[in-house]
Amino acid sequence: MIKKEMEEELNRQINEELFSAYLYLSMHAYFESIGLKGFANWMMVQYKEEVDHAMKIIRYMHSQGARVKLYELKEPQHEWNSPLDAFEATLKHEQHITERINGLVDLAEKLKDRATYNFLQWYVNEQVEEEENDREIIDKLKLIGDNTNGLFMLDKELAARKYTPLVQEEN
Ligand code: OFO
């Protein structure tokens, strides 16, 4: 059983995950607008994964008989100064999500909510991966600097990213 305080925080997290999706969809549009289709593809995959993250919480809450509530989404930023600027914003956003997840884990511990504590471990691990992916791309973008060829090579690399639904039968 999920206590009210946890139910409310999980509902807030659904909003955070959906806002993440919205932000990355906005970045997808930004990269399309500057002709970097591989970067745009990477962001589209990211968008879909974030929707999966929200759905995973929704399904968990339903399995626990908790009440899911959807809140208003903030308007995301529309423009960035460069691909590096967009990826630095991505990392900053993911660090914010990591803090949110850590806060949820602390709350689960405080409430002795073992089921939610276990459920959240998936997100703890996912955040390590997400931040690492962003850092790798930021490092590459810093090495590339103003080199257009390097940027196009990275664009080609990011074009290869494929979306894998979180749990096949859930989608
Ligand atoms: Fe980008 O991560 Fe969701 O949780």
C-alpha cells in the first residue's frame, strides 16, 4: 500500500518524466531546424524513453491501488545556442531528475515503503546511465569544437540510436 505522501510525490514524478519527454521533443525540433538529423533522432529516442519512464510509474501506482493524477506541463525551452548548449542543458536536467529520484528513495525509506523503495532502484540505475550518456556526448562535442566534419560524423553516429520499448508487452 502506498501512503498519501508517496502517492503525491509519485504523481509529481510522472509530471517530471513527462516534462522530460516534452523538453527532449523540443530539442528534437531544434535539431531538425538546424539540419542535424542524427541529433534529432537521438532526442526522439530520448523523448520516447521518457514517456516509458512516466508509464512505468503509472503502471506501478495502479498495481498498488494508488490514484494517478496528471498535472499541467511547463512550456519547454525552444532554442539553444549550439548542440553543446543543448546537451549541457540535457545533463543539467538529468541531474535535477537524479536529485528528484534520490528524494523519492529517501521518502520511501522514511515511510518504510519497501515496495516503492525496490521499484525506485530501477530509476537510480537508469539515472547513472542517462548522465553518463550525456557526458560522453558533451565530451565529444567539446573535442569537435568548430570542426564541421567532426560534427557531421557525430551526427551520423547519433542517427544509429534505436528506440527499444521498456517492456515490450507493456507498449
Ligand atoms: Fe531522463 O530519465 Fe527519466 O527517469
